[in-house]
Amino acid sequence: MTTINLLPWREALRKERQQRFMLALGAGVGVAVAALGLVHLQVANTIDYQNSRNQFMQAQIERVEKQIKEIEKLEAEKKRLLARMETIQKLQEGRPQIVHVFDELVTTLPDGVYVTSIKQNANALDIQGFAQSNARISAYMRNLDASQWFANPKLSVIEASGTSDVTSRNSKFTLNVSIVSPELKKKAAENAAGGGR
């Protein structure tokens, strides 16, 4: 009987299978490395693109923030100029007012009433003086109320002064009156007349 030695053939087949497996494993590793490399490149490109977009957006944000600051400065300057213009306009409007106020003070003053002090607090006057009687103070207040430049006279202090002699007896008074423009007083009168209908 003849004997066939199959060992080298099996050894060769095993080596060949091992080589195929190693080749397949190498090819799989190569494909995996290539795929990972492609994914890495894609991710790196995406990150670079996003970073460039972020830088562009940051530059745009900084530019817009500078513009906003400039706009805020301009708004503050505008408010300051408008306030200055309003002050100048009020001064221009109030310039002839004091002339009218003094003229009305003189024309509303009845006989027997003497003014000793006038102080202005914003749009009001504090008037101090002497009168020969309380009736003359009342007449003065009615005249002030009827004036087109004054409104709401209010008597705050009235004191009797002088001697007990009736002829030389005076009343010291302090009253407050609001300064108004004739246009405002006319509008208030029209509103009061319209509200009463």
C-alpha cells in the first residue's frame, strides 16, 4: 500500500488561507484607515468652514456694535441739542413775558395797595405788601384773577399792622399768583365753558 503524505499540502493550504486572511485584514484596515482619513478630512474642512463663518460673524458683530455705539452717541447728542433748543425756545418765548408781567402788576394794583416785595418761583409770583384795608386786598386779588397774564391768586398771610387808629391802620399781606400766557388762559376758559354745556 502506498502512503500519501498530505501534510505539506495542508500546510501550504493553511499558509495560503493565512495569507488571504492577512491580505483581507490589511485591505480592511486600509479601507478603515482611508474611511477614517476621509471622515477626518471632512470634519476638519467643516470645522475650518465653520470657524471662518464664526470669524466673519464676529467681525460683522463688532462692526455692528461700533455702529450701535455711534448711533447711541448721536442719539445722546441729539437729545442734548433738542434740550438746548427747547431751553433757548423757552427763553425766547419768556423774554417778552416779564415785560407783560410787570405791566400787568402795575395795572392790576388798586389804590391803597403797596407792593414791597416780588419773588418769582418758576411760573409763580410771591407778592408781599401793605394795603389800607382787607377789601383792597380782595380787589387786588380779583384784578389779578381777571388779568390775562395771571391766574389763581391765593392769599397766604394777612396781618394787621400799625397803630390802633383806624385811619393809619394797614394790613400786611402775602399772596401767590400763577403766571400764565394769555393763550393758555383763553384755552382754559374755553374748556371750562365747553365742559359746562
